[in-house]
Amino acid sequence: MRFVKLLIEEDYEIKNHTSFKIGGKIAKVYFPETIDEFLQLGKLPVIGNLSNTLVSSFGYSGGVISTAKLQKIEISGQKVISGAGVRGPKLAQKVAEHGLSGLEFMIGFPGSVGGEVYMNAGAHGQEVSNIFKSAKIYDGKEIKTLSKGEMDFSYRHSICQDKNYIVLEAEFELVQKNPDEIKKQMDENLNFRQSHQPSLALPNCGSIFKNPEGNSAGKLLDECFVKGLKVGGAEVWENHANFIINAGDAASKDVLSLMFMMQNRVKEKFGIELMPEIRYLGDNEEEVELCKLLKVQ
């Protein structure tokens, strides 16, 4: 069914659209294709491509807005404008065709531009803030344009997290470079990812915890011997202690319980409280309480 020009799905099976391959039915999902359509919807939770979101196996009884269809891409000289729903690898390849460098780090990311700006994503010595110029955000009332200085970027952080702003569109300023050099860098980044992170055959949400300042979450977890720990179908990946994989029909509670074990081991041994990098969507009371303990958003 459609509301004005807006695509709406009811009792939407979300499981196969999440990186974890976990999740029940969402009562109603709206898919705006433009910012104007987005503004028709009012105040609802917003989801992107669900690459770093754990969706409850019990589903979600409310409505949500998906930014997945905000697919605008404009390239003018060294300026690039992208909709929030454009996946990182797609944008990286598109700008590379124009001999533009600065987004090579996105080639191996499963997420979308909106989420990557929201968390100031980065890898291989590059991050969003390096090439960011401005973004159109929704503050719950209206659309605003924020400059780089107003975004308050730091490690895996932007003002959007503090203010619950929704990124709808971003503008980047890239640099001209030999396309062969850009391709070489992207190939190296992909090879690194494939050798250091689980393949798509092992559903996962990427890094589970943020790196504490001056330290490595993976190293701390490794020293707490969490590799191979299991709760139900959720398992800490044997090759990297900061990844949880869906090893076989894992439920959302399995993941949260395993995260709780991991977090507690590090806290008990080092006195450091690891902060989750993933988000949660659901309204199951028991899981919501676990998320509060974990400080999952």
C-alpha cells in the first residue's frame, strides 16, 4: 500500500535484511525515497541498512522509517552529494570511476552513508570527517544543514549521537587521483577486511564494542579469553574477539547475553567498561533491560 507516494510495508519480515540475520516482524516500515517524503512521517524511529543494528527476535510493535531508498548520488567536480541510503561500497566505486579519492575506506563496509556519517566511520587511516563538508539532518522538528565544525566529529562519534539527529544526506569534498591508484587502495582494503573480519557467510554486525581511548577492544577481549564463547546460536568469532557471529539460528537475546559476558570479563580484569558499537531495535522488556545494563542505544 502507499501513503501519498510513500511505500509502506506491514508486518515486515526484517530478518534477512539485517547483517546479523536476526529479527522478528516489524509492525510497519515506511520507505521514503526523498527528503520531502521523509518529512511526511513525523516522529518515528529511523533505521538504515541495519548493518550495525540488532533487531529483536520478538520483533517491534511500532512503526519505523527506513532510509534505504534515499539513493541520491550527485557528482560535480570534486564535490559529491549522497543520500543516506547509499551503501558505502557503491559510493566508493562510483566516485572512483570519476578519479576521486577519499572514500576508499568505505569499499569494505556493509553499511550506508547515513550510518557512516552518524558514527564517523573509518578504517585504514581514513574516516568520514576527513572528507566531510556538510550534511542535511533531521532534528525531530525540521531539516537542518550542519557544517563539519558543527558535527563535533571525534573517534566513532558525531553530534548526531548526542542529539539523536538523523542523517538524510551528506556532501563530501574529495581529491583527484589516478584511478589505478584508487583501485589498488580499494583492493588492499578489501583484502585486509577479508583476512581480518568474518565473511558474509558468517552473519555479524562488525565490531561489537568501541575501542577505549588509547586501547583496543579486541586486544582486551582477547586477553580475557572470550574467543569461542557461545550463548545459544551466538558465538564470539574464533579469529577476532570483538566480533560475534550468528553461528546458527541465534536469537537477539543470545547476542545480548553474550555481550554482557564479554563486557563483564573486561570490566572485572581491567576495570574498563567497553561501550557497545551496535544499536538495538525492539520493545521486549527483558531485552530492553539488558540493553540498559550494556548501555546499548
